[in-house]
Amino acid sequence: MLLAIDIGNSNIVLGGIDGADILFEARLSTDHIKTSDEYAVEIRNLLILNEIDIAGIQDSIISSVVPPVFNAVSTAVVKLTRKQPIVICPGCKTGLNILMDNPSTVGSDLIVDAVAAFHDYPTPLVVIDMGTATTISVVGKGNTYLGGCIMPGVRVSLGALSSTAAQLPGINLAKPQKVIGKNTVDCMRSGIMYGHAAMIDGMVERIEDALGQPLQSVVATGGIAPFIVPLCHRDILIDKNLLLKGLSIIYQNEKRR
């Protein structure tokens, strides 16, 4: 089994992959002050919870956009498996032609998402990853990573609104009953959720204008996607396992070097 790990700003996603099958997916909260021992205990407990034998882990692969946490998690994996993980970094065999000013600065999560997307869906396409930030990656024909955009995520926007406006409370992400709210909570929920959906619809339309052709695929992933995508006018496919599939593909590419 391959242990695949993606370290994000809010969550650490772990998955067990056997060939084309994803055996389990689990999440940990990203914590900058946890030690490698603490992460090792938490990862071990999740493996036990999902009935995974640590001895059956043949290899591991890690992507990270949080350098301070990467070292602790990587060391934890070594302590558990006694093997060094493969790390997503510039130079990895992704199969993508990255047309950016400085390709080495592109977040590893964006690259992993894009690899999985062009492997499974027709291009040109966009990948929308909704987490701490909402990111959009554009992949053109010929597996070219053309660029994208980064916007505040839903929870970041909501937190900023609640913390800076004294009379606005914190709210959950329940689906708004209507666009035109009749009380403060409903107005906030409508603005945050329908507003984010409208932003995504608008950005996808503008990307098509910039490309000069329609997109063949629009794929969303990330923990916030199931809350927002149903509110979009655009037909968007949710693929919650995109990151894990991308990590598996890159792992196989690296092993074939």
C-alpha cells in the first residue's frame, strides 16, 4: 500500500492507495507546534481506525504547502514506516509542462490536482480547489499548466467578516434558504455562499474568454466544494479524491524513472 499525504494550511489529508483503489481517506488538523512524535501517534491511530497494517505500507509520498509542518510529518512517517517518503518538489516527474514565470514557486497541491485532472478529464480544463484559499488552475491541451488564480477561501472570508464587523456573528455553512436574506445571519450566509458560487461562475467564464474556447472540464475538490458547487450555475464535477489520485500518479511516474 502507498501512504499518500498532503499537508495543507488547515488540514492534512492522508490516504491509503493500492493500485487504482483508494482504501481510505482521513484528515488531521494542521498544527504548527506538534512534534513528529505527536504526528506519528495521530497517523498511527488513523491507520488503526481504518484497519490498515503499518507493516503493509510499502512506500509513502508527501506534498506540502506548509514548510514548518512538513519536517514533523515527514519524520513521523519515517518513524512509522522506517522508510524515507518521496516528496513532491521541483524536478518531480509530473508530466506537466508548467508555463509559469517561475515554475518552482507553484504550490505542490496545485500541481498534484492538475496532474490528476488531466489524467482523468478532457482538456482544456480548470481545477477549483476549495480550502483555506480557493484556487483555480488552468490546464490546456498538451498537458500544459497555463496558470490560474488564488482567492480567499469561504471560511477565510467569513472569518474576516465576523472579526472586523462588530455586529456580525459567526455562522455555519448551511445552505441559504434564499438569496435575499431577511435577517443578519441569512444575509451573511447568502452573501458568503452564493457570493462565492457567483465568483466561481464568473471566473470560469472569464477564463474561457481568455482562452478563446470553451472548457471541456470543470472539476472541483477540497473540503468546501460540496457546500458551494451545488449553488453554482456552471456544471461542475466534484472529485474529492483528486489530490490522492494525483499523488498516486506522480509516485508511479517517479518509480518508473
